[in-house]
Amino acid sequence: MNDTSDSLQQEYGPSNRWWLLSLVAMAYFVLIQHRLVIGYVQVPLTSELGLSDSESGMLDTAFLIPYGISQLFVAYLSDRLQRRRVLAVSLLASSVCLFAMGFVGGFWQLVGLRVLLGFSQSASVPAIAGVMADCFTPKNRSTAVGVYNLSLNLAVVVVGTLGGGLADLPNLVLPFEVLGVGELSGWRLALLVFGVTGGLASLLVAVVMSEPERTERKSSHGLGQQGAGLWATLLSVLKLRTFVLLAIVFGGFCVVDNAQNYWLARHYVEDLGMTNADAGFFATIYYRPAAFLGLLVGGFVADRWARRWVRGRMLVQILGITLWIPALVVLGIAESRIVLAPTMVVIGLGYGFYVANLWTTSFDVIDPAARSTAIGLFNVIAFPAAFTSPFIGYLRDTHGVELGQAISGLSIVACLIVLALSLTAIVFLPRDYHGPLAGKKPVA
């Protein structure tokens, strides 16, 4: 019995792997809500604070730049320290920042807290990635990442619906004059609610989550069992051309995803005449369930293709982004809900195919002792995507560009992503690959 248990653990991961996955998925569920809620309350927020479209777009950038750049350093912490502690602290800090945003009185206060929110969350995803890599093996990692990312999509549905619904509520008269807020508007209430929820999640992680054993490290190979210093770890990742191209591609993906998350609901409010609650619901109710399906199918298929082909996981990613190219064009120009609904389903499927294999493709080429650092570097290299939302706001303020036009234009970025992934799969991945098929013939 013990031999069977040990064999299964070596093949699929520790026995508590799904419990640990549920905890990190819960943490990510909360972190995504903290990150995105501002986009679903931006209409009443910008009205009350008197923000321009450019300033509104800057709120997204104020989070993304510190979130991305700081991972150059903080991601490394999870390759050396206990991931559960890193995650609990990150969650708590994020919750405090979001709660404080509920009492801001102007643009610069909001920007400052969005910057702090970015720093607070920067250590979380690398910690989660390290836990996932150690809890699952190459046989089931893409499936596990797909299941884990269901939390992201569920979070978007919840924050879009609940956040938009709270934003539509009439003002509440509460005794907050000492904080400069005589009345609590709906958008402020939304930030407070999600902030309190995050504090509870942080406590749960700190109390019940165990630290998984680190796996696949070899004392005689690469960075060794204990890992190496910061600069040696960074160099071991950045010298891989496959990884660098994957990170650049991820930047392109973020350009599309950030713009859609931030501006799509507003496009529905302004151009299709929806309420905030209706727009938040419609922007997520078709897209996110389809993304659920894409994550599960994309992960399942990739795990099986990866047992046969070195390029198996990346082929699933290419298929997913290819679906985006025509769908983004339609998303920006269509005005009928009958047309928009299936379009968002297609985009959701493509999203799931790509995201389910983002981490796992990189795990096939990087040293096991640099996993968290590598996931952090994805965000460091992709940080220019943070300027997408303010750039769209600038185009609206100065050139009168409609949101629908901007969304359709994102299809050009999707084309470039497909070309870059194809180049990586054909030229660089076979050279850098060291996954389960390494050394086996044929490598294709």
C-alpha cells in the first residue's frame, strides 16, 4: 500500500495537492477582485472625483507598473522562503490598500494606493506558481493550472456583477466625516466589501495552509537543491531564448486582456446604453464560463499532447490566440447582444487555451529552483502592457477614438502573438526543452 502511494505521489504529486490548490485558488480569487474592481465602478468613481479618461486609464497603470517591476526582486523570495507566509502577507497588504481606497478624496490619493496595491500583490502570484509546480507533475500540471485559473474567471464574474451592482446603489449616509467622506457612495462600498473579504482570506491562508515540499531540484544540476543567489537565478532564466520570447508574448497577451478587462464594461455602458450592473454582468457572463471550459479543455489536451510532443503545450496556446483574431474585430464593431454573446464565448475559449499552458510551458525549460523567479519575470518583461489603458484613454481624450475601435484594433496584437509563438515553437523550444521528453527521439 505504501509503495502504491509513493508511486502515485511521484507520478501525480502529493496526496494533499488538490487541497493546496483550492487554497491558492481562493487567494487568487480575492487578489483578482482587488485588482479589477476599480474597472467595474469607474463610471460613478470618475464622476464623483472628476477624473478625465486619461486619468481613469492611469489607475490601471498605477497598479501594473509597480506590480510588474517589483517582481524582479520579490519573486525570488518564494524560491527561498515559505510560500504560504509570502502569500498570506501579500493578501493582507492588498486588503488594507483596497479598504483605504474606499475613503480617497481625489485622484492622487487613489493613484498612490493603486501603486501600493501593486507592490502588495507582486509577491503573490510567484508564490502560488511555486506551490503549483511542487504539488503537481508534468503529467497533470496544465490540468491543475487550468483548474486553478477557474478562480480568476469566477472572480471576474463576481467582481463585475457585485461590484457593478454596489456601484449602482444610492449613497449611504454614514459617520465617516473624520475620514473626509460624509456619504458613502456605492463604488466606495464596493471597495470596502472586497477589502474586508481579503482580510479574512489572508487569515485563512496563514492558519490552515501547509508548505509543500520542493520537488525536481537536483544537487548536481543547475541551481542545485537549495537554489542560488538572486543574480545567478535571474541569469539562469534570462539566458533561455524560449523563456524571453514567452515573456514578450505574455506582454502582448496582457495588452489585450488588460484593455478588455478595463474598458469593455464601459464600452457597453456608453455605447450600448447598459447600466453599470448590466454591463459588468454582460461583459463576464459569456466570456468567463467559456474561459472556464477553455482552461479545463486546454489543460487536459495539453497534458496529453505534451506526453507525445515537445511542442504540445505551445500548440494549444497558438490555437487559443488564433481564435482571438477574428473575435476581437467583431467584439469592437458589433452592437447586437445576439452577436456579442457568441463572440465573447470564442474569446473566452481562446483565453483558457493560452492561460492553462502559460506557466507549464515555462516549467519545461527553466530550472526547478527558479520557478517563482521565472513567473515573476513574466510580469517584469511584460510591464509595458501597463500603458495600454491610459493610451486608450489618451486616444479618447485627444483624438476622439471610440472604445469599439480600440477593442477591434487589439486583433493586430493577437496576430503578432501567434507569429511569435509559432517562431518559438519551431526554432527555440526544442533547443531549451528539458521536460520529460528530453533526450527521447523524435523531439518534435
